[in-house]
Amino acid sequence: MKNSKKIINDFSKQILRGSLTDTIVLERLREQYGWTDSIVSFSEKLRRGSFSYREAVEFASVLGYNIVWRKQKRRR
């Protein structure tokens, strides 16, 4: 699975774990970050995994998460 698809699957799992719906998440994104996507557009972005980095950070934020950059351990 591509990394972007894995990330979007993780977002979807977090929505379900938080007992949220796409509509509730989108409402929070609209209130907190001024998103203007329709629910159809948002659902399609989620399905395709076509969020920009900024959108992914905002999405994670409304789910109560931060995206953290951590240096990988050296591979031998």
C-alpha cells in the first residue's frame, strides 16, 4: 500500500474510533480552518487520499493529533 493511502486509512480509522462522521469532521474543519469543501468533495479526497500536507495537518488537528517528524534510526 502506498504511504499516502496508509495515512488516509489511518485518518479514517481515527474518525471511526472517535465515533465521528465525515460530516462532523468537515464541520470542525470549516469552523477551525475555514475549509469550504462540500461533503462530497471531502469524502472523495478521503477516498482518493488527495489531501495536501497542510490539509493533512489540519485534519489531524481536529481529530486531536499532531503530525510529528522524527528522524529515522540508521538502517544497517
